[in-house]
Amino acid sequence: MKTQYRAGSRVTMSEEALENYGEEWRGVTLLVDSAATSVKQHRGYDEGVYPCALYDLHREDTGEGLQFSLYDWELKPSGRLPNCGITVREVSGSLSSAIGTESQGKSSQ
């Protein structure tokens, strides 16, 4: 079964998960360790939610493993680029500005 995230994916908790686990998790980047879609793969898996996956994760900043697992709907992509501390939105904004400036410069020549 193909899962939404694979080992090494950077994710954060969804709004629904934050309501359950607390605001202290807001903005915390998590890394996926493993994904399960059956009880054979993870003893805590609820087969009533198949084909959604259950993920084991750890914190990117401390390396500490979470003491609980999260399902697909409790996660979202982190939006942070690896090892550089900036968001995808910041990069795309910078690129747009650079392209806009370059285009303006070419048209005025």
C-alpha cells in the first residue's frame, strides 16, 4: 500500500492534531520513521481507517522519538526546506522578487 508520507518525510501536525496534542507541537518539524497500513505492521493500527497510514515519528530538532503515532489526517507537509531554516513560501517570494526585478531590468534596456 502506497502511503502519503515515506520514511524521512518532513511533516508537522495538522490543526486537528494540535487540538488533541496541544499547541506546544505547533511548528515542530517531525520526521517520519515508518508507516503502517495494517495491524501486522503496527499493533496500534485501527483497521477501520484503512487505507490511511499510521506513522511513527521523531522530532527533527532533538531527534527524540514521539511516544505516540499519528494518522494521515493528523499530519501535513512541513513547508520547511531541509537544514536551512527557511520556509518554502520565503524561497518562492524571493524567487518571484528576483525574477520580477530581472524582467524589469531587461525591459528597460
